[in-house]
Amino acid sequence: MVSVATSIEFIAKCVEILNAAPSAHSRNCFRSAMYHLEMADALVKADPAMAMFRAITAEEEAASGLMRCLRELGYPRADELNPHDHVHKHAIFPFMEIVGLFFAQNMSNDFQSFHLKIKEEQGEMRLTLALRLTILGEERFAYPIPPLSFSVSVQGEAETMRYVSQIAEFTRARGMPSVKAFLKSEASLRNKILYAGPDGYPVVQDPKDSFVEERRRRVRGMLNLYLLLFPYREHQTYVAQALSAFADVLNRLKKRSLGNND
């Protein structure tokens, strides 16, 4: 699972960094996502269906913001991401969770203790990745700059990892036959909430606080990644590596129906 820092103070500081960031389409998407979450909170009692719709839109806006950020920074293959495609938008956070699953399974000894911290860098407040180390018996923190400029490889994997087993595990855990089926289900959720079908029309009677909170968690996770990305014009190695794997997944989705191991 993607680790998302949830303290009120930390979240408020992240939003401050977002608001202070240079104007860009990606930044506007994240500010829009935060606004949709506010409106979802306001509507959850009076109109739960529209609260859910706002929460879904918040997630999509955050995903669009990440895709636009990668394109604005000129990352290789970022032009293959489509911020207008609902399947692409709903694939972003699941892929982040798949990457998190990979690290949990393969890199736990090296990445068993890391934190997101906010500290001053080059005269600006930035989100940083803090790695906990023990040196001569004393606890220390290392702050990679840029934070995601490292490379990961696993014996037996190709240079660009496909995360095949993690994708299969992710879809099985959600009771889906394939990643394509999962993404189609996510992308069509708003239609199930709002539009009539052959058997009637949907009525959401109970406030879906848990639904809104889950989308809030996803937005915060994507916001954290955005804050680790946008200040750095240089291409961070692991971001480029993961993006290549993600683009491969999207291309396979486009070309054919994916099976359990794709």
C-alpha cells in the first residue's frame, strides 16, 4: 500500500507548498482536487451521490496533475499519458500501490524505514524523503536530493521491470480477473452512481464517508508524489524507470485484453 502521511499539520504544510508552487496546469489540477474534496465534505450528508461524484473527480484531477507534471518536466514516454482518458486517470494510484507492494516484497531490508518530511532546501520549503540510518550506533537521517533519483533492479528482472507478479496480486486481492477489468470498473463508477439503467436508477441513501475518505487518501498520496517531483528539472532515475513500466502497462491495455499475469 502507498504510505500517506495523515497528520493535520503535515497535510496543511503540503497544501502550503502546493499553493506556493509556480503556476502550471499540473498545479491547478491538484488545487482543483483539493476543492472537490472540500465540496464532497460539504455534500456528504445532503447529497451523498454528488459527494461521491466530487470525490471521484478529485482523484481524477490529482491523477491528471501527476500526468501533466511528468509531461511538463519532459520525462521520457510522458507523452504516452493521456490526462483526458478515464482509464489512464484511474490507473495512476493503483500503479503507485503496485510499486509500493514491490518495495514491500523485495526491498524491505533497504527501505524498511523511510519518512516524508518537510524541510527547507535552496531557500524553499520542500517535501523530502528521509531515510533512517544508524551510524556508529547513532540514528541519523539521509535526505536524497532529488529524492527519487535512485535505480532499482532485481535479479532475474529486465532492466525495466514490469511488476507482473505485483499487478496479478493487486487484481486478485480486489476480486478482479485482470487489471483491465479493475480499471474499467473504477472508470465506470461515476456512471453507476448517477445514471439510470434497464433495471431502474441509482439512489444513494446513506452518506459514504468511507468512500470520500478513501479518495482523500488517494489524492494525498498523489499530492505527495507531485511535491517530490515538480521542484526538480532533472529527471529522477526511479521516476523514469517506473514511468516506463507504467507506459508499457497502458500500451498492453490498449492493444489487447490483459490476463491475470499482466
